[in-house]
Amino acid sequence: MLQGVNVALGVSGSIAAVKVVELAHELRRHGAAVRAVMTPAATNIVGPWAVEFATDAPVVTEITGAVEHVELCGRDGWADVLLLAPATANTAGKIAAAVDDTPVTTCATTALGADVPVVMAPAMHEPMYDHPGVAEALDRLAAWGVTFADPRIEEGKAKIAAEEAVVTEVARAVTPDVLAGKRVVVTAGATSERIDPIRILTNRASGKTGREVARACYVRGADVTLVQDGPDVSYADTIDVETADEMIEAATAAADTADALVSAAAISDFTADAVGEKIRSGSPLSLDLEPTPKLIDTVREAHPGLPIVGFKAETSGDDAAMVAEAERIRDRVGLAFVVANDASVMGADESRVLLVGADGTEPEEVVGPKHAVGGRVADRLAAVLAADA
């Protein structure tokens, strides 16, 4: 997601600076090169040697005759993006007032003047975050184009955003916004059908691929609605559902104002008549199962012209069979393209899929981590929407 991206990481004197080592590692795991700049206060919380170890690069702790701020963040500087994490109330206020009395604020002023993207992850006590002067400073920075990984408000503190959220905002800042102005609905994960108040019918889908598709669409500039039974995410408006009927209803309604739908969820194919009390164990039990409606059929009926991306999981392990099934549902529903995969990847971090496009085109193989699969799906979707424009 950040392959080949140079990130200048500005570290201020919040206790959240203790998280900067892991944040630097996470940026590098996604392919970024990282060089850190620290305020004097930050060096009292986390040692520059630890940050140097995490970034594998010397740390700037003072501005010298080498004009480190220009070398890093000037118009022809090294950095593709300046990430301020954590950013204290003090640092935010100084940057908004163009006060340059630390290496971090000096780099920020330079980056803003050179049109280098700036991402800020505030971290401070909640009353400081709510101070009108701090709010005014953050609003001013937003007006100047600074983007934010918003803090988590917990225990009276505005805690630094989770690493995933910070990395996602950095990626959005440096990725071409080929989906800007588009609204994309993504379904993800498994659904559950109730048998009794305790038991359910479900499947092994984790939702990882669907969430990575949603994340990739957001990174490329889209407004994303994620329909799922899964964890909260920072990059999409989430609609929580449990059953197939709930997911179909939510996705169909969300599609009313959408430019595209990506149906990545593994929706239950069958449902049962649930009973109101726990079924007692110890005796044989038979269930009468009824097929559930197909989400893509329901959405297609309600929105005949909507670009829809389908997913098709098969257990055969045979590419020809997967492609044939993908082509069948593509033609039946009129899908933009279909992501065909072996069901054995459910729950795994790595995946292999075949993107089956228009009739007469060769399937495209995508192999790698699920965030790479999500990125390729988002790029193919952007191409579809651009062709339809």
C-alpha cells in the first residue's frame, strides 16, 4: 500500500510517542521508507536510538547547517509525505501560527510551503483537544490541506489513532484519487442465521478481503459504506448486520445513492426457522433449510444500471471451473467483473484470486496479501467507472 513511498515522521512530546517504534515498523511493513524528526520533548519520552532502530535511518533532533528541514520536506526534498504522529496541542498550535522552534514544526512549515502532503495524528488530553484555540488551529490546518487520523476519545484522553488508521490516512494522502467523488458500497464477511437464541448457521469467511477492498477504495478517494458483521473501521461508514436478510436490505438501501457495489460478503445460502427457546442437547435434530435470496440479484433488480462487482468462492481448486462459474454469474446478473477464488483462503492473510472481466478477456491473476488484492479490485473498479463516465 505504501510501496516506494518516503515518509518523514515528525514525533512530538506526547506520551503517545512510545508508540512511534511500532508505527514506524507498520509503515515499513507496507513498503514505506521512513526517516524521523523529533522535538526535544519527544526525546525525553522515547530515545532517538530506538526510533533510529525502528526506521533504519538517522534521526533528526536539531536543525543544523545541513538544513535538514529543506532536505526532507522542501520542494525537491526526500519526503513524499510528512506524518506528524503524535501531534500535540503545542505542536499543532505552532504549525498553525507558522512558529518554527523545533525540528518538527520547522519541517511542517517547509512541507506546507512546498505542497508536500501533511498528515496529522493528534494525541493529548481530551480537555486540550476541546480547547477552542486548539480546535481553531486544527481547523486552520485542515483548511490548508492537512489531513487527520482522528484520535480515539477514551478515558478522558484524545488517544492517538490506531496504527492501521494512521497508515490508511498516509496512503490516502499519497495515492492518486481515482475514485474521488464516488460512493462505493462494500459488503464483507459472513452472515449468521439464527437457529435458537444461542445457535447459528454461518461460514468461515473472516471479512478480511472485503474490508481491504473498502480500505483500498477509501485510499483512492472514495466515500465508502461497509455493510458487515465485523469490527469498526476508520475508513468507512459502517452498517452492522447479522443475517442475510439484514445485509441484503442494508446493501440495497445504501445502493440508492452509490456509484458502485462490491459484493464481497459470503452470505448464507440457507436460513432456518428460528425457535424462541434454546433447543435442548442430547437428542437427534433435523433442520429444514430454505434458500436465501441472492444479494446481487436483489440489488440488480432495484438498480438496473449500477456497476456491481461480484465474488465467487469455489472448492474445486480448478481454475477453469472457477472461471466458468464466475462467467456464469457475470452474464446472469450483468456484473462489471467477478473476483473468483478458492474457498481455502477464507480467514487467511494471503490470497490468490482471478479477476474475470468482460467476455473474451483473459482472467487476471492476483497473488499476495489481501490488501494487495483489495487494491487491485479498487483499481479495476476505478477503470470501470471511468469508462462509464
